[in-house]
Amino acid sequence: MLSRKIISVFFLNLAIFSFAQCKTIDNKATVDDSSSSSLHTPVGNNTSPIQPIVKDSGTIKLNSDKTMELHLLKNMKVGDPATHFEYVVYETETKRIIKKGTFRGVAIDWNDRTSLKLTPYIGMEQKPVSDNPEDILNKNTHTQLIIINLND
């Protein structure tokens, strides 16, 4: 009799505790404020149903001879493990826009003084269908870098 009371009080306390731990999510935290972009020129509208939750303040990278600036803005989106980049390349002296765009991947950096290296996001790799190591090496499943030449 006493053990039934102890067990019922324990489960009642457990239920009350678990209900007290439930919280609602504030929807204002997931809304993107497009006016807070740190780049001086906006790069398209964000009409995606997935809203950014973290917006980086932006970074500036100079090429090796310091004649061009790469301005990056990183966006992380809910449910997407890749980073969404907005990038603009300027001439350092004149501030003329050379290239701008968006990219979904892992990183954007300078390849050399006149080209960008974009590293795409590669998800889970599939198990090889063959046990032959030569077939695995011949298959091109490694990360494919994207090179953008800026001297067009």
C-alpha cells in the first residue's frame, strides 16, 4: 500500500516536471532582417522558405598583391548543414565591383591573385559498390573545387 503511494507520487512529480520543461519557441528569432547585411551591395532576394538564423558580420580578404578585396557574408540556415555565402569582389583602389554572387558550400578563398576557390559542401559519401581499390580510386568522389577566374 505504501509502495503504491510512493510510486504514484513519483510519477505525478515526474509528469509535472516534464510538462514544466516544455517551452515555446520565439518565432522572432528566426526571421531574417535583410537590412542588416554588412555588404554594401545586396546580392538578390532571399525568397527561400528556409530562413537564416545566424548572420555573420562579414569578412574582408585581400588577394596576394592587395589589388582586390573579397567581401564575404555567411548565412547558416535551419536544416541545412552547408553555409550560404554572399560574396563581392572589389578593386581596392577604385571600389569597382568585379564579381558578385552567392554560393552554397564550405568555404570561399583566394586561389591566386586573380581567381577564387569555392569549396562545395559534400554530404555523406556512399559506400563503394566494389571491393576493388582501383575502382574506388578511379571513381571521382572527392571534393571538386570550383575556380572562378576574375580576369574576364
